[in-house]
Amino acid sequence: MKLDGIIQECVLLTPPELAGAASRPVPLDADGWVIFEPREPDEVLSFVWKSPAPSDFSPFDMISISMDVRAPKWGLTTWIRTDAGARRTALGEAAYYRCPTPGLRSVQGRFRWDQPSENFGVSGAPGAWKDIREVQIDTAAPEGGRISFGPVCLVRRRRVAGPRIADEEFLGGELDLERPGLERVRSAVEAGAS
């Protein structure tokens, strides 16, 4: 997605606060970032931030997670529990909005992962940034390796007009070409056609 700069940003969780919100004890690396090294292939590490009172995250439209990935395959899902604009569920009015990575990813290095890739308006919950009760980040690295987490920030970005993503970006990184049923697409991309 093409984004045209950060308009506003604030830190929601520093790495030590993130470590304190982890589902198991996790160390910090030399840069002060949280280290996740899976103990077993199916381990999921969760970070749960509970708001002391309902929080209003507007005008922010994304949660940006600083990461340093040294794992062959990894996944990340952000869950946001809100009371505003919630769908009625068996548990009452509160609702969770799920923002996952599209399948397992193989991107390596240090980068920022933005979730959701669009604001909640596209998910049918335009008021979802109000009355936030909880943010949960789940991560896994089923083939082992190491994922380090830096600050978790709230970000407001200027969005550009026009196409959101170039074909090369979509076919080269956004679309998981290893998924069943995409064999012909993968062959075409490998052959240089788009």
C-alpha cells in the first residue's frame, strides 16, 4: 500500500512494557527490544495490553509494530477489543476485530508492520477506534528463529490518491504465491509476466 508519510505518531507500548504484557517471561536484547524465540514449533506468544479505562485511539488509524525478524516463516495477528460500534455477540456488545498477516510471511530484517492495513472503516466498524478495551498481539514462528519487537505505536498516516499498490508490490510481497490454487500465478510471476 502506498502511504504518504506519518502525520502523527505516539508510543502505545515501549519494549519493557511489551515484555510485561507477554504471556510468558521474555528477555530484552542489547537494543532493549523484546526477544521471542519459540520453545516449540506451535508456540504462540501473546502480548495483551488492557486499557485502564476505555481508550479513544482516534485520530490514529493504524497500529505500527517495530520488528526485527530472523525466522524463516512467521505470522502476526492483532486483536482489538472495543465496545464502540460493536456487533452484538453471545458475550454482549464487546467485539474483537482481528487483523492478521495474510498467511505465514518470510520478510526478514528490521521493519515496521502496520495493522490493520486499512482502518476499521473498511472492516465495517468505523467507530472501532473509540472505547478500546484491549489490544492483543499474537505471534508465531513455526520453523524456529527469532523475532524481536520494538515499540508498538499508534500512527496516523496521509493516504495517497490513486492506485494503492503497484502490481510488482502485490505479486512480489503481498500475495502469498505459495498458497494452493495459485500455481499458475506463481509460474507467470516467475516467468516475468504480470
